[in-house]
Amino acid sequence: MKINIAQLKKELGGTQTFSFQTSVDELALNQREEAWTDNVLVDGVVTNKGTYYEVTGTIHATLKESCSRCLESVVSVLTIPFSEKIRETGLEETGEDSEFEFSCFTGDEMEITDLIRENILLAKPLKPVCSENCRGLCPECGANLNISTCGCNPIKIDPRLAVLEKLLSKD
Ligand SMILES: [Zn+2]
Ligand SMILES: [Zn+2]
């Protein structure tokens, strides 16, 4: 993913929008056990801030993995906002280098693939759940407690959910 900023370079304070559709493969996302699927959409705007460029936007990515409680597969469509500062390499050191994690372009083309990849990986949920109310598996017999109840210890139901529980058990 490259943004040509030849024109933007000449306009201090100027902005330039961008929009990309890229793939999980291009971003090399599935290197471990991750299961990112479908295309990844990225859109945003680059602003010429004088000594650096600010790149802000939104990434849309889809992740398929297992619920950390019941192990059913979960598809999460993530909307990931990002904002990064990018500097052209080779410019004079300013003493603010720690601010610039990605000084990743020279010339007129700004490469943002790594930036997008990092933001996607940071946004990955640590403990995905199929639903906030997922009851998980019975630690005794392994039954999926969302689907069936088993004969093991009774589950403690949150009183706030008890009303809902009553309604559901009517069918
Ligand atoms: Zn679950
Ligand atoms: Zn059980």
C-alpha cells in the first residue's frame, strides 16, 4: 500500500485522502494461529504537518477464531481507527525521534503496509467471546452450556439475567 504524496509535499497543512482494498496475504497477517479472513479495507487521510505527515483513518478487518469460553467459532468484524506520524527518512534529526515509530518512506511514495499491519495486530481481541453472555463449557463434563444443561453443579445465574432466562425457557 503506497500513497503518492508528490502533490501533498508542496502544500503545508494540505490533506490527501486514500482508500485501499488489500488482502490478508499482502499484509502477512496469518503467521501464527490467527485466522484473519476476507479483504481488508483501509481508508483515511494524510496531512502535511511540515516536519512530518500525519496519517489517520480506519481499517476494516474480519477475524475468525474460537470463543475463549465455549470454543465455538466466532467471526468478528473489527473497525480499527488509527493515527500515526510518518516522517520522510533522510531529513535532519529533530530530537523528537521517539515519536516516530514509522519513518518509512523516501521520495514521493509513502509505504503504509507495516503501519496497517501493526494496527490490526494490536486491535486483535485477547479473549474473543461469541457473546458477552456466553456460559462456556461445563468444567465437569464439557457440555456446551449455551446449548444444553448438564447434570453437574447448577450454574449460578446472574439475577439480572434470570428474568430473561425465564422468558427463554418458555419455548
Ligand atoms: Zn462462547
Ligand atoms: Zn456438566
